[in-house]
Amino acid sequence: MRFATPLVPGRLIRRYMRFLADVELESGGVVKAHCPNPGAMLGLKEPGLRIWLEPNDDPKKKLDWGWRLAELPGGHWAGIDTAVPNRVVGEALEARAIPDLAGYESVRAEVPYGTRSRVDFLLIGGGPDTYVEVKNVHLRRDGDWAEFPDSVTDRGTKHLRELAQMAEAGARAVMFYLVQRTDCARLRMAGDIDPAYAEAFDAARTAGVEMLCYDTEISPEGVTLRHALPVDDGPQSLTPPR
């Protein structure tokens, strides 16, 4: 996935009201940007952080700037836009670039299922119908562990339970975690942040839901799928507080 418009660097002044950020552009001036992320963004919202914005001239949008990336120590990157993972995974599915999910005849997006829900992707043909939910991961607190979620997510818990129901009914169900950080090498659930999600994760895996995780290559040019990362195979609901 390539950004439609070249990104512009700046320094974060503050993130506030969840979806807004004040940024000082390196070229001069202060702008208000849309922060497309409802989560806590732990470690990614400190004042002075070098970030990258995407300008737009769409008259339908209230703000002229959208926050896309954050620079991290050691030359690493993090993507903060929670809409990006679906675009990245969607492109990879269409290109048959995910070995675990290749071999299907068609890929459909936003298909109704469960209780007033829409699954991110439904893969049809070549086997049982496969339901794929995609989650954005950008939390890192300890070593090379990526963690999910970074705040309580009732919606995410609901998705796990609905996938479990599909698996129990005989379909293939997949929770796909896309790590939008370049400094992580494995994934676990943040059971201390959202115990209910961790419990639902354990129950869904027991019910047959497959847990896949891939990392990404990130630059101001775009975000692309890289390779599979291991998911902690222990009970996530027992993860101790950190």
C-alpha cells in the first residue's frame, strides 16, 4: 500500500480528543491533523516525537492533514492509522501473497455475518468459506513483543466470539494481527490492559479460530506486508500485569 500523497515530516505538539493532533511542520508553521486512531497509542503520542503527515485537498474532509507514521529509536517506524491494515491485507489477499490464505477463488470485503457485524474479508472457493478479521497492532512495552490491544476493546472481543461461532459451525475462521511496527518479532495479548479480550482470545483459539500475525515494512512511501511472526501459544488470560 502506497500513500497517495508524499508525506510531510513534523514534530508532535500534542494529541488530544482522541482524533486530533497539533503538529509543528519542519518546513514551518503549526497545523491541526486528524489522528486516525481511537486507541491509547501508548508510547506513540509523546510531545516532540517526529511524525509524518499526509496532506490532502479533499473538500469533504474537515482537516487538511492526516497523521500516518511515527519515527522510533534505532531507525524504526510505527504506523498509527488503523485503516491501513485492512488495505495492506486486502492487497496481499488479492495478490495471493499470504501463504496461509492463498488458493481461494475470490476475496470479498465487508460481508455481513454474526450479530449485526461485517467480517473484514470472506474468502470463497478452494475450501471452506474463510472468515478473516484484521486488527492493527502497534503496542510495544517489553523487549521485542508486540501486544494487542492497547486499550479496552469491546468490539474486538465481540469479533473473537463471532469468529469462534463460525469455527464451531464448520467454517474456517482467522484473526489476522498486522503489526505496524518494525521493532517487534512476536505477538502476545495485553491481558493486563483488557482481561476480557485475553479471555475471549483463549476461548476463540480453543474453538478453532486461527491466530495469524504478520509484520510490515514501513517507510514514508508506504506500508507493505512482510513476513509471519509467531503468536504466543500460552494462555493469554494469565498474562501478568507489567
